[in-house]
Amino acid sequence: MPPDATETKRRILAAARSEFAQCGLAGARIDRIADRASANKRSIYVHFGPKEELFDRVVAQGLVELAETVSFTPDDLPGYAGRLFDHLLVDPTILRLSTWANLERPDATAGEAEAYRAKVNALTHRYGDRAVDVLALVLGMVTAWATASPSLRTLAGDEPWSSTRLAEHRRVMTASVETLQVTCGDHPVEPPQTDTGHDL
């Protein structure tokens, strides 16, 4: 009976996710992925192509899985932000992968863009052409604590990752998202004032 290619691919993707999250694209090694997956290097290239394509696949798959795990509620962005914050505390892997992707693969990939498209489309009815900006701001606020400078976090106290500190940050973060939702939702953007050069 021939080996199960589906199971081999699953093991490779799981091993690649761990390796890329830890080491990024440049630092990751195909031989380590092969060892973790109990597969040979050739099977990785056969199933997924070069390392760059495997990395893009892992990042896009992670974003899709995140979207399936954390329900997106366009009319309750603070609730979504809180759930996403909680999830990323428990499993920061996709945040690490996304950070590596931004550094090492700055050009948009079709898989990543598709993972965001449904959210942007859901926000468009309320925010119009500002939907992308709103989503970017929400995601930025959700990940602000994790991506802040360690030096900045230490100014919050001796235990920046304590449950008490995280709960307080979560409260401030969701309140900020609520303000964003109220400020931007269903309101036209005011045009900038033009200086006519005349005193009134």
C-alpha cells in the first residue's frame, strides 16, 4: 500500500509552521522541517515547491485558520478585537508568522489578501472606502502590546505579561476600538479646510 501523501503533507505543514514561526523564512531550514515531519527533503519540494512558496502557504493557511477560529463581527469590532487578543495570547504563532512575512515577504500574496478580503467586504457597508483603514487600525490595536518595545512594556510594571496587566491593556484596547467604531461608522469624512489666504 503506497504511503498516505495527505498525511505526509499535513506533517510537513505542521513542521513548517513551527520552524517558520521560530526562525522566519531566511532562518528556517528545510532539513529541520523534514526531520520534524519525518519526511525527506525531496517530498517537501515535490508537494510545496521552494521554501518561499512553502512559507507563503503556511502564512496564508494560518490566517484562514485564524479567521475560522475567531469569529469576525463587523458590527461589534470591540468584541472581535477582544476575542482576537485573547486568542493570540494563547497561540501567538500566526502573529509571529505575519511579522516575519512583513519583514521578509513585503509584497502581497494572493493567499494573504484573500484571507483579509471577506473582512474588508463585511466592513464596507458601514465604513465605505475606509474599510481597509478601519481593519488595519483594529488589528494594529489588537497586536500593539505584543509588538511594543520590551522597554516600553517594562514601564507598565515588573510583570508586563501578568494576567492583571493584560486585562487592563485589553480593557483600554477594546475601549479604543469602540471609539474608532463610533467615530468612523456611518459618518462621512469631513473634507480638509482650505486656507484661502483671507482673514474673516
